[in-house]
Amino acid sequence: MTIQSVDPLSRTEVATGVPIGTRKSALALIQTHHVRDLLQRAHPDLQFPLLAMSTQGDKIQDVALSKIGEKALFTKELEVALEDGRVDLVVHSLKDLPTTLPAGMGICAMLEREDPRDAVVLNPRHASLGTLDRLPPGSVVGTSSVRRIAQLRRQFPHLTFADVRGNLNTRLRKLDDPQGTYDALILAVAGMRRMGWADRISQILPESTILHAVGQGALAVECRLEDTRIFQLVKPLVHQDTQLRCTAERAVMRELEGGCSVPLGVYTELSDPTPGARSLRLRACVVSLDGQEYIETEHTIVLEGTDDLEAAERLGRLVADKMRRRGASELLASIRSP
């Protein structure tokens, strides 16, 4: 997909269309174009102009995300535009969206999820190795996620992990730089596929190796809670299974007061053990930054078909409670301490 610059919306566009807010990054624009195309297909009589902007997280490129200390790094500016009416809805990567939203704001749709797992992208000089465990001792693996570092440091103590910032294009340029220091990157499978770079993925890391971020791979549409018109417009985009899984994941994060600055990993799975009865499994872990302390639990519930979202929410709270009883709160508190 060709990405073009997006000019500020004119008054006419705002008056006659349904303006959509988005970040300016190439991946964010691809995701937002996807949502706009779906809305256009569902409502051919409406226009959906885009307003693209940079967020604080986009502007700060020389500091690790975990050290900035702001929960709404990639969403605040967009939500201000939503609040003051410059846009009627905002498209987010769900993993960037805090579990507690500003007053008057809510998620009106979660779209069908792409693969939520993490991927290994090897430097071309290591392409023949194929997997992370085959990298030589001391190899430098780039990632901006403390969740990834903590879990992978536990699994692969022979590797060195280093922060890498920037959009996907920038990170891959750093990886491929002949004078660069990175031997591999850990990136989201979803982002690589949406950018059309699936062929660069050397390995998709399984649940047994690393649990993914809350909401990873899912897109969310945020709007004003009072705007019932927008809720109806985006209703065709709602993907029930994604909503169930991500509701459980976000509930455990909310209960543990986690975020991008703490090493919290999750994994959810829907299955059909018996005809007419589905189950939802949620697994979660918290890991110390050095990978030495590891607290994990999981639980499975049967969905009755009524109030399933409430059941998913309860599952998240139940798993969080189990983790707290095993010391997760104390571990997270020690990680947050300066």
C-alpha cells in the first residue's frame, strides 16, 4: 500500500464526513486505511477523511519506553482531538491503549485479530541460523519491550538485549546496517505482516517461549461514549472472539496495574471442548527484569453464551487475583521502584 501524507481536515470534510484520527507512522496509516475501507464498504454514502498526527511516543525516540513513565504515550494527542470534536473516532493498536480510558471515552469496536505472537527477525548475516537459540553467545537482540527482555533473558541467558526505538522501517534499517550492532530484533508478527514484510520473519515464538503483550495484534476503535451514532456505524467491524480474548487480557492488566513499562505477558485461547459450549483460557506471567523471578498462572472458564464479555472480564480478574496471591504485586512494585 502506498502511504501518502495526510493534510489537515477542512471544515467541509469535518461537516460532511466522519473524521478518523490516527498516528502518522506508516503502520498506523496502513491499519487506519484498513478500518476506513471496511467502514466505507459498510456505509458507501459516507466519507471518512483522516487526520494524522504525531504522539508523544512518536516524538521521543532516544529514551526507552519503560523509562518515560507515561501510560498514554501513543494515544493522548488523538484522544484530545476526539474530545474536542476534530475527529469522531480514533484507530489504535489495542496494545497501545491504556486499560483505563479518559472520562467519556470508550472502545466501540475491536476488529478481528492478527497473530498476536512475537517474531524473531534475524540480521541477514544470521539468516541461515533460523532461530533465536542458535545465535552465538553475546549476540545483540534489539527490542523496546521490557516484557520481551525479561521473558527472553530467562530463556536465552547467552544473549544480550538492547533497546531499539523507532518505527518498523527505522528498526529494520538499524538491523540491516552493515556497521550496526543488532544481530536480531523481536517484533510483533502482526506489524510485520501488515507492512508486507512477512518474509523477513525468521521465527514465530510459541507460547512455551514467550507470552505476548495484552491486546497485541488487535485493532481498536475509540469514540465518545455519548456518540451512539458512531457506535452503530462501527458495529459491523466488531469481532466477537477478539473482543472476548482481549477483554480478559485487559482485565488482568487493569487489576495488576500493568502497562508497557512492566513485564506482563498473556496468552488467550478459545476452544470448543463440547458441542455448544466454548471455553476461554487465559495464561499470564510477570517476570523480574533480570528474568530470575517468574510468576505465572492460568485459568479456563466455560462460556455460557450470555454475558460472555462479563465472563471474560471475571476471568481476567480471577487470574490477576491468583497472581497477586503468588506475589505478583510485590514483584511489580519492586520493578516500578526507581
